Amino acid sequence: MSILVDAKSRVVVQGITGREGTFHARACREYGTAIVAGVTPGRGGMDYEGVPVFHTVREAVEKTGANVSLIFVPPVAAADAILESADAGLPLVVCITEGIPIADMVKVRATLERRGTTRLIGPNSPGLITPGACKIGIMPGYIHKPGPVGVVSRSGTLTYEAVAQLTRRGIGQSTCIGIGGDPISGTSFVDVLRLFQQDPVTEAVVLIGEIGGGSEEEAARFARREMTKPIVSFIAGQTAPPGRRMGHAGAIISGGQGTATEKMKILEDCGVRVVRSPEEIGEAVERALKDTAGKRR
Amino acid sequence: MKIHEYQAKQILARFGVPVPKGEVAFNPRDAAAIAARLGGRAVLKAQIHAGGRGKGGGVKIAANVEEAEQIARQMIGMTLVTPQTGPAGRKVRRVLVEETLPIAREIYVGVTLDRGRGAPVVMVSAEGGVNIEEIARDRPESILREPVDPLLGFRAYQARRLAFGLGLKGDEVKQAVSIFTGLMRACEETDALLAEINPLIVAAQGTLVALDAKVNFDDNALFRHPDIRELRDTDEEDPLEVEASAHGLNYIKLDGTVGCMVNGAGLAMATMDVIKLVGGAAANFLDVGGGASAEQVAAAFRILQSDPKVKAVLINIFGGILRVDVLARGVAEAARQVGVKFPVVARLEGTNVEEGRRILLEAGLNLTLSDGMLDAARKVVALAGAR
């Protein structure tokens, strides 16, 4: 078991003929993901390394039964690509693209919320992976290993860091999800925590947050209310200066809001195990798993 | 992206927001000429990308043309220190010369993004003229908010609700509604992430005028606003940050002595945090990104090198998309081009890590390899402190 994606996921890649799209579609397929279609408007009918390419997402879905879209379309057209996938009825859309104008995402999110039929992961996300079953994103697959820990993060490489630590300790992952570094994203920490709580395989969760916004605070309150599984958390940006965007469009302390200190405090108050250094994540998870195993006995 | 007050006012004026008569001057002679056109009496406002200017002597009233010239001479070229500039202050290069207006009332109006709701929100407060963060902290109940439906837009009734909520009367309400909707339209059409009129004044005759204005834009949307992109004033930015952005690098100058080169924004922030944890301080945030080329990495290294505060460098790479060997080649290239003055600690993980380590070891650097983030941070902080 896992959340959102598994070995039955059939992926259509929007922007498959671009540099990034080609490179990562190949890497996903090598990992074992069923890449069943590509979409590049104007290049329908071609065969791209054995993957049929279509002009439109609707056609790709009709002909191949794709049920997840993976988007590598440039920022100027990415919002449109997300809406096209939603309109074609796809229940899950994963958007890797970084740099989509915020106003575009505001409209996309409002539209998806009103339709209520499509979950968007991202944008500005590394994607998600269910180790051993399917990788829909740009993360290095080999650092992962199937197991009981769910990972959710606003970051890319920092997540790989945490995953590599877990794997090195022999602790596998159920599903790892990057919700993205933008201020407006399709899926929140709370959405993912709810899924992990329901997933029978997941026994503990790693939540990697960062400065900006209030999604970690919401996650903390949700955890206290509804989570029985332990959560280990690291918040990046404890030393970030206020008013500056730290690489990610969403990583900014504005008006004194969204500091790491505040987030860490609320998480701790809500019973989350907060670590000060990313290097402590693996060890903290190991302890959390032992504690819950002890309780069950 | 930030712009100056006078530029913000020009944009708002295009959307029907009334602003004081005035022009920008780059030298005292022009300032005097503008004051003369305004009838002699004028207010001179230093144009820098930071607020709180009045407190630092950046806003002064001239009674006549001569005084205007004199004040402009003082202001242009001065280093203005305000609560928002930090102790180093900012050099003033432009002044806005404006008509003075009698003030009966000061109101705050702002449009910002409500991240939780995923939509813009229009906010007003009857307590204008003060920093909105102070109002939010001390008297949150004095702020009225209208969330904007992203698909329906900001509606007239919402603007009216705000205007009546402020206690405006008669024609003032009409003016306020037009100003609030104009401000919101300006945001939508320019991809502004923040737009503030603070204060919006009721002048003695019952006329509403935007006395000060601030607009910040979404950097990711500038591609569709070439006119706004031209308003960028690189004099207001750190020169190293300007150079980094020209190379497509995410670099932010900080105050410490440990230069950092990291891939990924989250990992870059975490690296700064770990340096602090072991008693050091990062000289910068630098995310070389997922797809950095060897040229970009070389440019990044040159930038770290030109920061006089840097005493040692920490390279922390988790190679996923960015292959470790590509990064290593960039560093080796930079070492060849400019020579590396300071010790380097590298912590490398991920794709092609062995090849990356080999290239770095052969690059002729004063190099220490490390296996973990904490260990690397300890080593680099010791090196930075020892010099």
C-alpha cells in the first residue's frame, strides 16, 4: 500500500519532447513507472522512444487509459497544461514546473477546488514516488526503499537528504511527496497527512517544512487533532533573514509571519518531534518507530 | 521585484488612483525646476526601496524653490538609514518632488496574497500612516478585510463595504470605491503581489489622494510585463546579487564568513542553519539549482570569491538532477580561472559522486572532503575562524 500512486498508475507526460521531459520520462520508465503517453501540441502521432505522443491530453487519456499527468511544460504554459489535464478528467496531476506566475496558480487552484475531481501536486515540486512501485517525478530513484515511513516536503534536495538517511538505516518509505516550494500549491501538508494517517502501511511521517506561509502551523494543529502516527519534522530557514525570498517563491518571512522558530514551536506544542538539524531526521524516525512498536506490544 | 514610490504612483494613476502632482529629480537643479512648476512649496521624498524614510530624514518640506534645491542637494547622495534599511543604509540617487496637501485623515489600503486561502485580499484600516504590521500586531480589530474570489474578481459591494466600514461619507465613499477597485485592477493587470497606499489621505476639501504608494511584483510574471521589468533599479540591490541573477543563480548576501554553495533552496537554507548550529554564520544563501551548468557553477564560485567577508567555503551537494561531477567541473574551472584564495570543505552525495570527488581532489584546491552536513559545517567553521 501507499498513497496516491502505485504500480497501477499510468502516466501521461505533458512536455515529453522537451529537454527535461525527455530526460525524466526516461528515468521514470527505467524505475518501472508505466509511462503510457506523451503530449506535445503539434507533435501528435509521433513515437517518442516507444511512447505514443498526442496533440491533446484528452486524446492521450482516451487512447491509453492514462490516470496521472506529469507536467514539464514551461512556466508560461504550465497553468494551461494543468487545466487541460483536469478537463480531461485526470484525478491526479503532478506539476514539476518552477516559475509559474502566482496569479495563474490562484486561478488554477480556485478552478480545481470548484471542480473537486482533480488533485494537483505542486507546482515547483520534485513529484512523488512510491518506492519499488512507481516514480512520478525528478527525484533520484535509487536512494529510496519500500517501507513504513511517509515523507512530505516543500523542498527537493532536502527531501533526498532525509530519504537517503532513512534508507541508510534500513528504514524504507511508503510514499514520498514534494508538495512544492511555491506560495500557492495544489496539495497541502494537511492533505498529505490525512492520507498517510489512513494508509495502513505508513507507520510514521517525516514532514520537512520551511519558512513562509502557514501550512506547517495548519499541519501541526491537524496532527494534534487527528494523527495517531508519530511525525518527525525539520523546518529549514532558521537563519533566513526576513523579507527575502530564499530561492523558493514561497520561502519568505513577511510581516514577521512564517518564521522557522514560530513553526517549530507550534509543531512541538502539538506533539510533533522537531529536530534542529536535518542530520537528526533518520535517528529521530528510528526512535519514533521503536516507540510506537513498543506501545503496540 | 520592487520599484520606487514615484513609479508605483505612476502605475496607480493609470488605474484611476489620484496621486499628488509631482515629478522625480536626479539632481538639485531639476528638483528646483519641479518645485517652481508646483508653485514653490513642495515636499521632497528620498526614493529608496525601503520604508520608514521620514524617520531617517528622507522626507522634507521646502517652503520655496531655493529651499527645494538646497534640500535636494543634501538628500541626493546621502546615505539614508531607516528602520528597514539596516545600519548600512541606502544611498539616495533620486528624489520625488511633490505638491504638499492638507491632511484631514489618513487611511491604510493594501492588496496582498492570502496564502492560506490561495487568493488576494483587500485590506483597509482607519489608522493609516503607520506601518501595517504594527497595526496588525497592536490593534488587529482595526483592519477590515475582503477576500477576493479568484474567478469572480473584487466586487463593487466589497469595495463599498470597506468604504462604509471606514466611516467615509457621501462623495468620499464613491472616491474610495473607485480607488480600491483601481488598486485591485492594477494588481491584476501588472501581476503585483503587494500593493499598498499608506496613507490614503482625505485632503481638507474632502478629496482622497494616495500620498504614498508601494508595489511589489511577481518575478515569475515579469516575462509578460516588459514595461515593468524596465523599472528595475539595480542600484537598490546588492552588486553581487545583481551579478548572480545575471547568471541565473539564486544568491542572497548575508553577513557571515562561511560562503555556501548548495543545490536546492531547502538544502541551502538547512546548510545555513547547520552552520549556525555549530557556531558559525553563513556569508550567503546560494542555490545553484537542479540543472546548473559548469559555467554557472564557475560564476557562482567567482561571486563567493568576491565577497570580502568570506573566509572559507562549504560546498554541500546532493546530486539528483544536478550531477556531482558537473558541479565539480565548474568548481575546478573556477579554480583554474581565478585561483581559490580560501579553504574549501566539500560534502558531496548522490549521482556520480565518486567522479565528482576525484575531479575536486585534482583541482588544486585547499580541499577537505566530508561525509556529513554537521561534520562539514564544523570543519568549515573552524577553518573560517582560524583565519
